[in-house]
Amino acid sequence: SGPRDVWLATGGGAHARVLHSADRGLTWTAADTPVPAGDPAKGVFALAFRDRTHGLAVGGDYRPDQTSPQAAAVTDDGGRTWRPAATPPPSYRSGAAWLPHSRGAALAVGPTGTDLTTDGGRTWRTIDTGSYDTVSCTPDLGCWAAGEKGRVARLER
């Protein structure tokens, strides 16, 4: 994000962490998130930062027969600390993106649906049940999601 900041997420270990570099990768800090971890299939699988301080993390357990409670978290200090979403998405999510020109709206996508937050990631509600793996939004108000077998969707206003 911008000329210097980089954030990476981890899973599959004892803790789901977010790593941050403010100098283009020369030095790094790590912060634990409240997203479930402790298994190779669990962790943070997507990050989205609106600016240098406001971000969200989504993930969970990607196995279809497993639940993913508390699989979303938010930060307002650049990723130094993370709080669980009060109402997270109902299951594993693999992609996230902020809606263009919005201070609080973002999407999270996964194999069982798409969720929308309008309060910066604190609460989420399902808006679609289609399977998507990734989502991206552009400054010209375009949001696109892609999934298995060539599935593609465009968010319309």
C-alpha cells in the first residue's frame, strides 16, 4: 500500500499473524490476530487496508466440513493490534477488498458466499451465496470477484 507499507498474513501455525513492513520489506513486525489458528487449514487468508491504519483480515478454516467462528478481525493502528469482528462472516472467507471511496464498506468472499460490511469490518452480513475465491475493487468504482471454473462477477451499484 503506497510507496512503503507491506502487510502479509499467515496461517497454518500456532497463531494467525499479520506481518508489516513500513520500509518496503527491509524490517518487519508481527502481530497476532484473533482469527482461529493452530491447524494447517486455519488462519488469515486475506487482508485489505483502506489506508495506512485501517485494515481487515478474514480467513478461518478452509475445510468445507469445519466451522469458522471469529474468522474476521479489524485494526485501526496499522496492524499492530487486532480485534475480532463483533459479527463475523458465517464461514471461511478467502478474499477481501474495500469498496472504492468508502470509509466503512468492504467485501469478503469465499466458497459459500459474499459478505458486506458497512462499519469497517466490525459487522458483516451475507449478500450472495455464490462461490468466489478473490475480490478486487478499483478507484473507478469497479469491483470484480473470481472463483472456480472461470466464475466471474461484477458488483453493480
